[in-house]
Amino acid sequence: MKAAYIESQGGPEVVQFGDVLDPIAGPGEAVVDIYAASVNAADWKVRSGASGPVTNFPYILGRDFSGVVRTVGEGVTDVAAGDEVFGVCEVGQEGAYAEKIAIKSSILAQKPKSLGHIEAAALAATGLTALISIEDTLEIEAGETILIQGGAGGVAGFAIQLAKQIGAHVITTASATNHDYLRALGADDCIDYTTQDFTGLVSDCDAVFETVGGDVAMRSFDVLKPGGRIAFIASGPDAPRSPRDDVRALRPAVNRDRPHLERIVDLVSTGAIRVPEITTFRLSEATEAHRISESRHLRGKLVFEVR
């Protein structure tokens, strides 16, 4: 099969495109013909070495996808050949930048007919991360105020819509060119991070969802009210140490399971969440897709059209 993979860690130029061995379904697994795969920040962090060393090469990148079940392994009864499914690889597994993947069947969800494969792939990891962060970790409630950093990204865009659907007042940061897009998603207030300091404009937030990392992450503590909480997804495997003893710093545990994927389907089907803006690439263009993703200056999602 064809795949985008690396033989060593480094810059975007280390990504190669070529032939690799087909996967085989083990017990409890299904082999899925991938039609679309999403590009996430985690992908280039693995490629660059920022997430730690990779030792088993060739290494196929990619964590979420949409496709059609080709075969199932021993003991699999919850999906069957021909099912249209989407999903996110288990923690520690990658391999979605390919024409096929072997994955535990229990973490796959049926793709609704109302979504194409490209749309489903764009919603999988982003939706899973946003749901677990906003609903399960921060436990946002109606009437609360939340600051969502980096609103134009895929996860943050989903989170804006979700928090608004819950009934929160949503503030977000993004360049001015993205403000109309974010207001259409439901943001109540938009701050231009290129010209404005959010710490001087925002205060007494019940919660912050931090998707940017670096200095932005630590300064986000300043806008919380006493008793507030902040969730981090761009600062490594653990939440940064809080400089305040009156707020909670949290790192969402983004585990993979079918119920959360089905929740994404429900939210999209009812119109509570809309599909983000999507830019598509071929797998052979993975190097360029990584350059764009790593620049952090993008809106919506980048998705590989595999078939």
C-alpha cells in the first residue's frame, strides 16, 4: 500500500511517500481502507522529535481517519466488511497517513451518510479532544465565561461551538482576518492577538481552554477568577504548574472510545456543530501539509484525500 512515512525525525522534508507493507487484522481488530486522514499538530511534533524519539522505522504518521472496513480479525462482531467508519488511533498508535490501517474495532464508529469521508476525518480527533476538554474536563455550564485560545484551529473551533451550544459566553483569540469566521461559529468576543494583549481585555473567566502553548499558556492563568479552571492541550503530557493556588490546571485525558465519536455524530447531525473549513492534500503532498500545519497560521483543518 501507499503511505506517507518517516525514516528519521526532523523537519518536514523527512516525510517520504511510497510503498509499505499492508496491515493485517489481529484479534479484535479491523483493517480499514482509508479514504481520508486528518493532519494534527501532534503529527509534526512526532515527526520533529518534540514528542520524544521514534525508533521503529519506517514510521507511518497520522492519528485519525475515515474509511471502509475491508476485513475483520478474530472475535470482531461490532463492525463488518463494507461498513463506513471513522475513528482515532489508540494512544501510542499511529498510521493513518496510509491507504489501510489495522485498528481495534471497539474504538471505531459508524460514519453517518450525511458526512463525507473528508468531513468525518476532519471531525474525529478535533471533536474528541474538544468534547473531552470542554464537557468532561472543564465541565462548562450555561452562564459561565470561557476564553478559548487560538480559536481558528480545528479543536478550538469545535470547542467554541460546543461551549456556545452549552450556553457559555465565549471569548477567543485569533488574528483579525479570522474574526468573522469565529463569530459565525458562535464566539461572542474576538481578540486580535497580533495587536492586543488578552490579559488586559479579559478577566474573571470561569474557565480557559488553552490550545496554543508557550508564553500564552502561562499568561492564561491571569484571566481566571478565583476557583476557575484551565485545560491545556498544547503544553505537553502534563498541565503546567499553576502559579496560583486558587485555580485548577488540568490536562484532558483524551482517551479513545466509541461513545464520544457517536456524540460528535449527534452534535453534527442536529446542527449544533458544523464542519470546519477544510483544505485538502494528497498523501504525496504530506511535506507541504506539515509545513502549513507547523506554521500554526491556518484556519480549520488540513485533510489528506487518500482515495
